Amino acid sequence: MAIIQCVILHSNKSTQHFMQAQDLFTSELLAQAINYNDYMQLSEQLVAEGRTSGPNQSAPYVHYTKLNQQRMKRLNKTVEVPAALQELLQAKVKNWTWWVLTEPWCGDAAQCVPVIEKLALAVSGIQTLYILRDEHLTVMDAYLTNGGRAIPKLICLDENGAEVFTWGPRPAVIQDVMNRLKAEGVTEISEIVEAIQKAYNEDKQQGIYHEFEALLQQL
């Protein structure tokens, strides 16, 4: 369920990309952002307290928050950025800030956010800042995906605060699985979650790597 609920449909598309990045990513927002270590600590605290982030405190969300913490810890230890991608990052990065909209209960975030952080750590010149989607809906609604508040969402800004690129909420290879399940009429949540988890495990971060490579080559 957490994977499915990473996308909340939102019908008002008028704000998407109409606001300038400088109007959204303000000094006030910077004061509220946290780094990755703090994000991990927040997740651990939520699990210890038997709750999750955001307004939905249902048992499934609390359960997935615990599972996601375990996944993030595993990925923190196992993810290794390919040398070629690291070299490409080094060639392109120029004092970037990566703002990441996320939530600890989101299954896609658990799979992708640790990889995003490892990409940022692979080179000098990238600062990562994490903000919770449900606490910053004005920012989220400027970066909708097909009208939905889909996370994780990465917004890369340059040293002048201008948008360089965005990425998210999931690699296309994972989205293809979601599309196939929908086309087949699969509605059982447990079956969907299992299929998506299997897809992430089989992909081994290659989808994210390929997409970031393509983004960087276009710059």
C-alpha cells in the first residue's frame, strides 16, 4: 500500500512549474530542511515510537515505515555508484543543491532516496536537502507527476537558485511494472507491493543510474 500511496492525485495542475524556483526554495524553507543523517534519524525515531510521518497514521503506513527503514539501512551499505557515472557527475556538477521531497512511509522513496544520497556523496559540489512532502505541499504542487503528488521528487538547483533538472518519482523500469499490473487489472495491494519490490531487487539501481546518466549528458 505504501508504494501505491506515494502518488496522491491532485486535480489542480495550474501551479505546476508556474512558480519560479527562487520563489519556492526560500531561506525559510532552507531553515526547515534536514540532511540525510537527520532523515534517517527521523525514520528511526518514528519506528521506535510506533508511528509514521504525515497525517495518515494507519497501521499499514506505520508497518511500511518500519520496512522502509530496514531497506534504507541495507541500501546505505550496499549501493556503489558506477565509476563512469561518478566521472560524469564530476564533469557536470557546479555547486548544485538537490532538494528531495520524500516521506518515510513511501516505498519508492525507501528504494530511491539512499541512491540519490550516494550519487551526491560520490563527488564534491552537491548539497542534499530533504523536506517532507505533506509539510510542504506548495513545493510539491509545483512538481506534480501526471497531476499526482508523487514522491520521491528531486529538484536540482544551481548556485544561483535556477532549476537544472528534476527526477522522480521512480525509474521507468519500475513504472513499466506498475503500468503492466494496471493493464492486467491487478488490484490486490499485497500482489502489487510484492511485484514492485521484486522489480527493484532485480534492477539493482541500474534504472536510476541510467536515467541520471541521460540527464547529465543532456546538460
